[in-house]
Amino acid sequence: MLALVTGTQAIERVSVDSLGTEGDRDSFSSSISADGRYVAFQSFATNLVAGDTNGTTDIFVHDTQTGATTRVSVDSLGTEGDSFSTIPSISADGRYVAFNSRATNLVAGDTNGTLDVFVHDTQTGNTTRVSVDSSGVEADGYSSDPSISADGRYVAFTSTATNLVAGDANGNTDIFVHDTQTGDTTRVSVDSVGTEGDGLSQSPSISADGRYVAFTSNATNLVTGDTNGTDDIFVHDTQTGATTRVSVDSLGTEGDSFSTIPSISADGRYVAFQSFATNLIAGDTNGYDDIFVHDTQTGVTTRVSVDSSGVEGNSHSYSPSISADGRYVAFESYATNLAAGDTNGIADVFVHDTQTGVTTRVSVDSSGVEGDNDSLNPSISADGRYVAFDSVATNLVAGDTNNNLDVFFTATNLAVASTTENIPSTSVMGLLSLMTGVVAFGLIRRRKFIK
């Protein structure tokens, strides 16, 4: 166990085997459980578990308390997948991990020859395919980009399939939600009366109870008055059927440029997203992508990729991840003015506290020394206390000699009330070439670092 003392930050590398040996190839795309104990990630490494001989990316889960690393992109008997698996999404308690895979041997009857979305139960060992219609028929197109509800019951995902629901005739990628208890699959990239979108929808983020799904879409018919001709962020309420646009200013005016990659709070009230729009808040003059949070109850939109005084970032910010209550937002940024002493001139990971206004850089070592290479793609725990992220930095922990992209786990003092408290211890290009035709929506949810 590491000890966290107020004013310090503990960090460890989680893309390691169960003895702490570093991975021999790139690891990235982390997803953290609600309490921060479990971190799921994808990796090309062959030495994280015994018997990894498939020569491609797999999905792993690292337990930061016990140090154990397990592979979850396997069939229900533990057999490794015969093709790549990517983009994990972990349930609140860490029991269920959703991911997409091109493997054909994870479940029986997988004959569509394309990407599917699966869920692995780490307690029972069962792996099931969820990118199916309500009768269990496999998709006739590829499916990707899963987002799993807190209890693992609901999985939102993107798909080009036309046979998952009746009446899918738009010829575009859509957002679907599969109920693992009832087996029902529904389409949520629709307007408030159920009309399908006339454009491409992607990057889903599901609320804790599965009721709300935020997503990106360039469809123009999901809400009235959508005339900006670019990607917007929408939220669909699966109970009422209502679809609303949230990439708007506090008066409801649409953004004047594209908005992507939403992250929704547990109750669905807050949605963080990145946007190139300049009119979502007053004083946006930096000409870069920024991170915003929209409050669906009050209608207020605020920018969070700012320093602790509210000064806008001087470069691009990407990849938001919001805490359960919406208070904390983690993001990556190339800005050098969000925190004092930022002199590395590369991407760092920050957390903004929407209550206090404080912005903290968390991609630093335990002494606060900044990383010597890019840090990307954060995933924040429910209370905002833990952040997992990808980094090529070699100086965040001792003994980092693999010169690869690794996954790190940091415990900040942002949400710590007591002075001392125990916390848990502990080639991408090749993938892209394999996934030609899938990259357009399969990887947009999180920006991937390419060496």
C-alpha cells in the first residue's frame, strides 16, 4: 500500500504483470473503476500474463490493491482471442469489462468477420457478445466503442450494422444500447419521436443507471434548429425518449464549430465534451479545442480547460473524463499555462475542480516533477480522487526502461479529507493498419497516441 499525504501525489504504473514487470510493448486506453481499484487497458505486450501468444492487442485488468494483472479478452474458458481487442470500458465495481474485438473465437457462432462488442465477467469468467439484436442475431456490420453502465447491465456502443433494430435505413453509424439482462437492443441516436438520424453518430457515454446516453453526431434532424452542419453532442433519455443537444451555450445557441467525445456524469446531469466552437462561452479567443461542461438541469455551459484563475489554455485540450458527481473533469492538454511550472512543451493530464475552480496537473511523478513525454487519455474515478492515463514519459516512476506507451495510475490529494490515508499499491500504428475503415469512429472516443 502507498501512503498519500496531503500536498503530495502517489503514482504507479499499472501496465505491468502481476509481479510488477513492465510490459514489453505499448499499453494504452485506460478505463478506471469507480473506486479506482481496477484499471482496464489494452496492450500489445506479450509478457503481462502467461500464455499470451496471439501477437496482437488484448484487454487486461490490473488490481491496484493486489497487484494482479489478468487478461479479459478471452472466451469463457480462458482461451485467448484470435484477433485484436481494443477500447475497454469497466463497470463501477470492476466486475464487468466491455470491449470490442475482431476475434472470432470469443463466443460460439461468431461468423460476421468484423468487430463486435463483448462483455467479460471477471467473477464467473463468462464472455458474451452484446452487439447483437434483441433475438441474439449477430450484427451485419462492425460495432465498437463500448460504454458500460455502473452495474454492467447496459452497454452503449457504435455500429454500422443495419439489422440490430427494425427500420435502420440511414446507412450511417448509429448508437445502440444492449440490456444484458433482457437481451433487448435499442437505438438511441434518434430524435425525440424515434426518427433515425440523417448523419453519423459515434462516441457514446452512458450514465450510471443506463438511462442517459451522450454521443457525438453530425445528424441535422435529432433536434430542431440544428443548422451548424457539424458534429454536436446529444443526450438521449431512454425512459422518456427525449433527445437534447448539449453542445450549446447557456442560452441554447448552437456551437459554431464541431464538438466531440462526451463524458457523462453518473446521474446524467453533467456532460463534459471537447469543442472547437468559439461561442459556447464569452471570451473564448484562443482558437483551440477546449473542454466544456454542460449542466442539463440549469442549461449552463462552462469551460474547464482553464487555469485556476479562469485564464483560457494557450493550446488544444482533448479527451475529457468526468467524475460521478460532475465536480471533477480530467483532460489532456498541450497548453503550457494551466499549471505553474509547465515547461515540457508536450501533452499533460489535468484535473479541473468545477467547485473551487482549481486546475491541477496530475501527470507528474510523486515529487511533482513533470513528465518528459506526452501523457494522454485520462480516465477519472467516481470521486475524482484517482486518475488513470497513458504516457510515454520515462520519469514518472522508477525503472521505466521499456521506451513504450504505458498506463499509469495516480492518486491525487484533490478529494482527500484527512491528512494521511491509505491508497491502493500497486505498435499502435500496426493496430491502425489492421483497423482500416474502423478508425473513423472506433478510436475517436479517445485520442490515441501514435509513436
